[in-house]
Amino acid sequence: MEHNEQKGSTLRTVLYWTLAAVCAVLAVVFFNLPSLKGASAFGFAGIIGAVLLVCLYFVLKKTNYNVTGKSNNVNLAFTGMLAALVLVSFYLSVPLPIAGKAMFSFGNIFCIFAGLILGPIYGGLAAGLGGFLFDILKGWADTCVLTFVTKFVMAFICGLIAWGVHGKALNGSSQKKQLPRVIAAAVIGSLCYSVLYLTHGVIEATLLGNTANALRTIMETKLAVTLVNGVLADVVAIPLFYAIHAALKRSHLAFVG
């Protein structure tokens, strides 16, 4: 039994580091193909994906990803419903053509909400899948992988800070004591996404050969957009989390015990 567990652990370790190496190699390849549409998006996604895989390798050893206390089937059902909400909410947007695909959107609300209500792993998957499907359906296949990774990171960090490594930080304490932690989780999750979004924006605009003035205009617009979306997401997602969290506890659908 112990031999099989050790063998399985070794295989997972090899798989994680192999995938991280592949992501890093693909990032280098795509960044050297600036003429290919979406090359910067795939390259940037490769870098973030490699870092994410390395972090997940260490974090998941100690992380309790099942914050709801329910079975994997129930958690997957919650993940599917949240992914659908993320997808639909991204359609409630106001596009800004001056900065490419930048837009004022309700999508980040449910990305943050997913991290708060489902924790880092299931919440990250819900946010990532919802954003991924939105890009595919909008015809933005060149950025779908990047969107999955960045939305996953946003919800993952939010969920990890909110629930803690052991997945119990919000259990057994009053809402008054929970609130500072929940606010910090939502704000830091949104800020991390904004940093990734703006960094990719600079790389993409630079590779496309924009002048200094054009680059400044694009990035100022993107900065305003991502800050507004972040503030909107945090202001709405936090009270929504408490309302749904309480309802799920009362109905014994999750967070019981």
C-alpha cells in the first residue's frame, strides 16, 4: 500500500514538473512568433501557467480544497453552475474598442464570488472555465487559454486567502470576525488579476509596435477599466457571498458541520 502511494506521489511530481517545463518552452516559442495572432497571449499564458503549476505543486500538498464539506459530485455541480454564471455575466459588458478587448463587465463579480464560495480549486475552475468559454463563443480563441489561466489565478488567490490553507478559516467564527479576511481576499484577488492583465497589455502593445503615445493611451484605458471592474467585483461579490453562504447553510446544501 505504502509503495503504491509513494509511486503515485512520484508520478504526480514528475507530471507537475513536466507540465511546468512544457508551459515554459511554449511561452518562449510563442514570444518568438510575434507575427502569429495571439502569440503574446499564448506566451504569457505559458509563463503564468508554468508558475501556477509550480505553486500548485507545493500548495496542494497541504491545501484542503473541499471547503463546502460535500462530495466531489456536489462540488463539481456547484462548479458547473458558477462557470455558467461567469459565462453569462461576461456578456453583460460595455466594450471599449480603443484598448482592444478591454470592457466594463460584470464577469469579475462571479469570478471573485466563485473563489469565496467554493474555495481556491473549485472556485478557480469555475472562474477559468466561464472566462474560457466566453472567449471561445466570442471568437477570441487566441486569448481563451490566457483568460482561463488569469481568471483561475484571480479566484484561486481569493479563495485561498479567504478559506486559508486548511480550508476552515471561515468556519465557526462570526461574520464580524470573518469580514476583514473576506475583504482582503477579494481585494487581493482582484489586484492580482489586474497586475496580470496590465502586464500582458504592455507586452502585447509593445510587440504590436505601438508608439509611446499610443501605448500610454492604451494602458491608461486598461488601467481605468480593470480598476473599475475590480472595485465593482469586490463591492458586489462580498455581500453576495454572505447571502448565498447563509442560504446554503440553512438549507443544509453545504457548509454544514
